[in-house]
Amino acid sequence: MKITKATFVVSNTDYKLCPTDERAEFAFIGRSNVGKSSLINMITGNKNLAKTSGRPGKTQLINHFLINEDWFLVDLPGYGYAKASKVQREKWERFIADYLTKREQLLNVFVLLDSRLEPQKIDIEFMNWCGEKELPFAMVFTKIDKLSSSALQKNLVKYKKEMLKYWEALPPVFTTSSESAFGKEKILNYIGQIIDNVKG
Ligand code: GTP
Ligand code: MG
């Protein structure tokens, strides 16, 4: 799978107002500042497509990007942004949960995890919630340029061990860097396979 064209389409808080043309879509979720928007830019090869920031809480809406005039990548707000007010957090959680559970054309969710951290309760809980909702997801470790490969391997092992407390099998696991573009082809091929399966 190669991306030849990527364009911003629309931002919403209500999944019902998102594009209605039933194209396949893939969403990126994870804690605030984990690198969701940066990963979308890395995958599409366009640094200015999704807005990124060193400060958490940058993405606040459901953003649809049309890829190759065929399918969507979706950038979502992060969860666990401590500085947002409780009311604001609950509002976000509501519309993100509605989007994730009610959007039928959503084929896969990429759950982004900071590769520098040991397993985080909030991320494990979120993935377990995806399981309850029967939402297919893959684990994507971000920012691998920021740690040594031995430290990365250690955290991956810990994460896999933690997941296997709750799951019989692991979902697909990707390691990425938006700085070096590591992991780009594997994620694109995975998306391509899912689209091929759906199109038959
Ligand atoms: P919210 O929209 O606030 O939820 O954040 P986000 O998950 O979209 O994160 P974003 O892509 O805005 O990136 C947050 C910060 O991490 C920015 O300063 C990025 O430059 C940095 N960053 C993201 N990915 C990488 C990476 O792979 N390597 C390095 N070194 N920095 C990264
Ligand atoms: Mg963002």
C-alpha cells in the first residue's frame, strides 16, 4: 500500500456528522501527547496534515483525512489529559466512545502506546474496553527513537506479559518512530490487507 494523496476533510465532535459515504476508516487513539497526529503525518508523508504539539491536548475533535481518494485515516483526541477539566474530559470521552462503538465503517483502531513507559493502567484498561466492545485493534509503540533497543525490548516484553493476563492472544504489535519513519511500511501493509479483505 502506498499513499499518493492525503487531504483533510472535516472535523467533528459527533460521529453522526462524520463523512457518510461508508468508506473504510482506521482511527488512531491513545493518551494525549503519545504521538497520534505525528504518526498520521509520518504515514502520509505530510508533516502539516494533522496538527501536532509538544503540549498535550492538541487534537480536540474527530478529524477525517481522505487517503488516495478511497479510505479515511482518523485522528482522535487523546485520553487521560490530566489538565482538562472533569466536564471537558467526560465530554471528550463520551463522543470518542460513541464514535468508536457506533461507527460501522471503522475497521481497525490503532492504540498508540509510549514505548518509553512500562505498561500503563489507563492503556490496558482502554484495550480491555476495546475487547468488550469487540473493536478490532492493534498496538502501536511510538517514539522508539527516544530509547535504546534493549530498553524497548524490555518494555515490549512487559507489555505483552501484562496483556496476556487478560487476553488469550496478542493483537498485532507495531513499533514506530515518526522521526525516522520506522514502521511506516508495516502499518500501511496491514491497512492494505484489511481493505483487500473487505473488498474481497
Ligand atoms: P494530542 O493531540 O494532544 O492527544 O497528542 P498526539 O498524540 O496527537 O501527539 P502529537 O503527534 O501532537 O505529538 C506530541 C509530541 O511528541 C510532539 O512534540 C511530537 O513532535 C512528539 N513526537 C511524536 N511522535 C514522535 C516520535 O516518534 N519521536 C519523537 N522523538 N517525538 C515524537
Ligand atoms: Mg493529536
